[in-house]
Amino acid sequence: MIQPHGSSELAPRFVADSAQRDSLITEADTLPGLTVSSAAAANAVMLGAGYFNPLTGFMNKDDALSVGATLRTTAGLFWPVPVLNLVEDPAALAGANRIALRDPNVPGEPVLAIQDVEGIDEISADELEALAEQVFGTTDRNHPGVGTFLSQGRFAVHGPIQVLNFSYFETDFPDTFRTAGQIREEFARRGWERVVAFQTRNPMHRAHEELCKMALADTGADGVLVHMLLGKLKPGDIPADVRDAAIRKMVEHYFPENTVMIAGYGFDMLYAGPREAVLHALFRQNAGCSYLIVGRDHAGVGDYYGPFDAQTIFDEQVPEDALAIDIYRADHTAFSRKLGKVVMMRDVPDHTKDDFVLLSGTAVRDMLGRGEAPPEEFSRPEVAEILMAHYQQQDG
């Protein structure tokens, strides 16, 4: 199986020993507390779960700025986005060597992790703007990722962390949330050596289903990891529990046995387009995958990125030796009436405009909200039923 990024073995920051974890939870009551942002909490979960291997904690200013400018830390580790714990006012942390990081997404704000404070660096407003431009390709605060990033504060609290739990992800999604190590263990149990990862923050329509099957056949991989984001999304996106149910129904009915593993990871969507696509590849490598499907407008939002920027970044900014995982380049995928099957549109150069079943997200939402199933060429009926129930409940 493929090696993790930056090391020969995973080194997750979660404290697995229960006695040690209990001791740290007791210690946390004696430490200064910091309720972190949702973005920082998600970073902590990814560090704890081994997805951000080999990082040990939150970056300092120099590493963050280096990652923004060069996609490498000051020590030379390839990394596409800064991993930060930003705060607005660090006064309450003055002189603290260790702090308890409290979870903003769980009632009562329990301790999520303990951080050793190596320093607190002030990042100027101009430096943050430049970092946003490098990571997101824009400083427009209407971009959901930029708005979130620039609202967290200008002080980077940096240093290694010990993660004590996985926020709400493990309790809310017990059948779906998995750490990178757990995914590797499941691959080994199934006898899978080479695996294709499919990233999703949406339900999977028929084109997504067929794309996974195409990638499986073209790469000769042993299986597909359908790996869904379980964290915060922008308004209007479908909640994780609905997506989970829809994806499981599709896999149950339309994939051969032991060809798909469904799992989820605890992270908030960045909508950073190309940079986030590289991050997606990196942490799928940590989960043991050999390929990541990168399609049209991967991790994008609005019209901030070109349709295939998330593919070309691997050619233009990712050195050949930076990652061991390969990407599977996908075009827009749709059902061809002419051929009677789902195809990549680039493979049918002589098609006419009316040949493909293409529906906008708005059109699909309107149909589902009215209790109308999209055409079977677009969405499997079993999946459509779950989505219709969701939208009708929202409208009701």
C-alpha cells in the first residue's frame, strides 16, 4: 500500500491510550482555555485523524506564509494550504505554555485538544490578504472560504497538539467517520492494495457513479473509496446525513460487492479550488489511496476558478516528487442519449447540444422540491427518493 506523505508511517495526533487521555482531560481543567474557530477545530480533527501527517500541530507565521508562496514549509515539506489556529485577541493566553482548545461546534464546548504554545505570531492584514490571494485565488469576501479565513483573527497560535476527541464527527456519524489509519486497516482487511478516492460534498448522481466505475476500470485499482466531507458547508448545500444516506443507497444497488468503501472525514469545506484539490490528494495518500479523481471545478465555488484549474495545478505547481498519489483526470460526465450510457463529454467530440442529459443544480433542486424525480439518466430513483424527502421537508 502507498506510503503516507512525508513519513514511512502515520503519526496521528490523537491520544489513543485511554488512561493518558483521561489524564490530559483532567489537566485541561487547570489550563487556560481557548474556544477555537470551526476552521481550527477542523484542522485539529484532521491532525488527530492522521490525515495531515506528518504535521504535529498548527503552523507558525513563517511556515504559513511559505506555504502560501511556495507550497512548502520553511523546512521544505510540501503542503498546499496553511494549517492555522488564528485568534482575534491573544491577551488571555499571555505567558501560557499549554492551553486547552475548546470545541465551538459541540454544546458545552468540551476540550478538543491540548496545545503546546511555542509562540503567538501576529500576521498583518496585508499578509493575510496576500495569503488569501495565494490560497483562494481571490480576496473577495463573498467567496465563502475567503470570508471565513479573513474573519478568524490575525494572531497565529502555533505549536504541537494532542487531540482528545474527534468533535461531533465520531458521535454524529459513527458508521461513516473514519480516521486515515482506520481506512488503511479496512483496505488491508479487504485485500486492497491500490484504491481510487472519490471526493464529494454532494450526493452522487448517476454521472458520479459511472465516473467511479470508469476510474476503477482505467486504473486497474482494487476498489473505490467514496470519501465524503462531513463538516461545515456553505448555505444551501445538502447536509451530510442526507448525502450519506443517498450514497449508501446508490452503492447498495448499483456497485458490485466489495468494490466500494464509504467513509467520511471531519473537515470544513474551504472552496479553495486548485489548492484544495492538492490538499485532497495529499490526505487521500495518507489514507492509503493511490489515485484521486479530480474532475471539472473540483472544490470550486461560483466562477472563481477555471473548469480544469484543479487539474492543471498538478502540472504547473506540484513537483513530480512531491506526492506519491496520482490523479485521475475527469471531464464533465453526463448521459449520452446517442450512445445510451454515461460518458465523459470529451470522449464524444461530435456530439450535439441536445445529446446529453444536463441539469443545473437549481433545476434539480426545484424538481426535487416539487416532488418530481429527475430523469433516470441523471439520478437513480432510489437516490432521488431520499433527496425529494429532504427538499420537501425543507420547503414544508
